[in-house]
Amino acid sequence: MKRSKGIDLSSVAWRKSSYSNGQGADCVEVADNLPGITPVRDSKNPHGPALVFPARAWDVFIRSL
């Protein structure tokens, strides 16, 4: 995992977690379809930093939930 510093995420399409409560609180947003990486951010702070995980590590994490 690394912070998104140096990676341009300005044009990616973000999607909220399917477990979002619909009121915008405590949501995680993920950007898909980026080769080799999965950026993740807090929906309450869309202009703040994103964490960037290797796509394979993110996949293992999600499957373990």
C-alpha cells in the first residue's frame, strides 16, 4: 500500500461500497479498472488522499471479508 502521491487519479471513476448506508456516512470508495492498482478513499473527503493497493492484495482482502 502507498499513498496516491505521484499517481494521477483525477479522471478515475469512483464507486461507493455496496455496503454504504445511503446517507453518505462511513463510506469507502474504490476506483476500478486501473492496471495493477486499486485506489481507495474516504467518501467524506473526496479531495483528500487515497490509498493505493496492489490489485492482487486488494482482491485477497475483499475475498477474505
